[in-house]
Amino acid sequence: MIFVPHFIGERSRDGARLAGGEVVAPALPEAGAQQRLSVLYEDLAARVAASERPRVQAGDCVATLGVAAGLQRRGVDFHLVWLDAHGDCNTWETTPSGFLGGMPLAMLAGLGEQTIVRALGLEPLGGGRILLAGARDLDPGEPENLIRAGIRQAAVADVPALAPPEGPLYVHLDLDVVTTDEMPAVNYPAPGGPSAAAVRQALDHLFATGRVAALSVTCWDPALEGAERSRATAEKLVGDLLELVPPP
């Protein structure tokens, strides 16, 4: 278990920690976000590369770059299943806000911002190796980016009926994919969405293959209203998958 208590390079998610294990907290430079995140996720990539089946809880989805880089360094040729309420597939040309946290799936597919990708030595994935499940809140330019990258989409409810691709799987879960009735303390809530039980059914389908090489989970914001309800939902949803033990 590896915990990254940062949100876009700022340490603010310690209160969302679900399990013990290693904490990624290197000294970060006084620099721009891309440079800070490059240092942070280089540390994460090194830890993932040294782990047989890493489980990662992180404060933002940009952490997926570190997980993917670590898997590649270990020679794992994986397909990515990404469960998220958002597309996370913006580029500098399509982003309405300039928020790096809305770009990591595009980065992984070789689109747009590539500073962190290059710093980690990450080889971008072909879109045919990526499945985005549950996205219901897309920015105006993201549908075109997803098509341009060749990224497939599905509803979370459809995942249990899909035949997972052959070979290793990297599963990434942003907890904001869960309906806000159960997961209210998220930074970018999206109306609607599947229940935690439906998300767990999708995860169980993927884990039943025995081929999940890595799992990453983006946590809630412990400073927001509804944080305790969000923690309870997260514990039931992924606590056992993260090998839930009290943090030291």
C-alpha cells in the first residue's frame, strides 16, 4: 500500500488516509506545478516499480502518471480501466480552467501537456488500451479529445458484462464516480452516477480476472462537508482492496 497525500503538489489529504503502508512525501521544489508533480510522481514511480502488486491511494488523478511509469519500468504491458465521473482528458487548447487535474488521461494517451510524462520517462498508451467508465461530466472539448485518442467509453453498470482485455490490468478509481448521495465530499461533484455497490460490482468483475497488476484510488477531500460519510463509503467500497489497516 502506497499513500500520496497531495492534491496538485500540495499536501492536504492526510485526513483521507484509509490504510497503512508507505507515504510518498519527498521534498518538493519551489517551482511550478508540473515541476513539483514531476518530483512527487518520480518518487511514486520508483515505489511502484519495486512493488509486485501496488495499491495506491492518492489525492489527485495525476498520480496515475507515476503508477503507469512504475509499471512500465517493471516491464508490465498493461491495459488501463479508468472509473471517473469526469473525462480528465483536457489539453491546453480545450481546458476551460487550466486545471492540471483535468488532464491526466489525455497525458497518458499522449495528448496535450507532456512535461510530467517526459520527466517520468513514460511511454504514452495507445487509446485502444484505455477504457473510461462512468464519465458523465465532460468539458466541451473532451468528447473530441477522447475520440481523437481512441479511448473507449462505457457506463459503470456495463463493465461487469465486458470481457476484460488479455494481459495485465491497471485499474484506476476516482471516488467521485460514486453518486454524491454516498460520496459527497469531492471537489468536483457531478449529479447522478452509480451507487457504491454498482462500482464495487465493476471492480469485482475486474479483480476476478486475477490480472489486476495495480490499483489506484483517488480519495475525497477531508476538509469538505460530508467527509465522514465519504470515508464510510470508501471503507466499504475499497477498504479490503487497499488491505485496510489502521494507519500508524
